Amino acid sequence: MNRGSKPMGPSKPRTFDEYFASLNPAQRAVLGKIRRAIHAAAPGTEEYFGYGLAGFRFAGRPLVYLGAWEKHCALYAANPKTQAQFAEELRGFEVGKGTIRFTVEKPLPLPLVKKLLKARAAENAAKKPRR
């Protein structure tokens, strides 16, 4: 996977749905499944577009981001500490500080996505709400 690849889609989408609509069909299908898993794992999650990525907020705080690039997709876990808890299950994926890269041919397993999201949602819920 090439970290330096250019992002997919229009140069400047303005909304979450514009971003998703700009993806190629294979990426949209894979990220759509992850999108649904995020909502299943953390009911009440809000979608937004931030940092040029599809973002999810829970308890008023960023939860995770999804992105699609020319040669890979990524889940940005928004907390490397939480991601480290799942290091064994993430073997075989390219991971960095707060980033998990995967391809449409080898997507993240949805049960793992749900576990990651439940852990992240619990972190957000434990923090004081932002004003």
C-alpha cells in the first residue's frame, strides 16, 4: 500500500455524502459496510466531514474517520492507545499511529471494526462532554 497516493474523489467535497459519492464503487461498498458497522457498534453516532475525511462523532467528540486513497482505504482510529489494544487482531494490516490501512481486496473484518468502535465509544462516553 502506498501512503503517498493521492486521495480519491473530488478535490474538495463539502459533505460526508459528497465524499462517499465520489469514491469508486468498490471502495464505496467496503466503506459503506464499515459505515454501517460503526453505527451498529455506537448507536447515536453523528456523521460529519472533517480533515478531508468522512468523520464520525460520538458523545460530542471525534470517534473515527474513514478515507479512500488510490491504492488503499483507511480507518483513522483517533486514538493510538485504543488501536494498540487490538494489535494482534490487526496483524496483516498496515498500521501506523492511529491509522489502519486496508484494501478493497482485504477489508477490515467487521467484527473487529465493531470491537474497535465500542472501545472508542466507551472512551468518548467516559470523558466530560465538550461545550
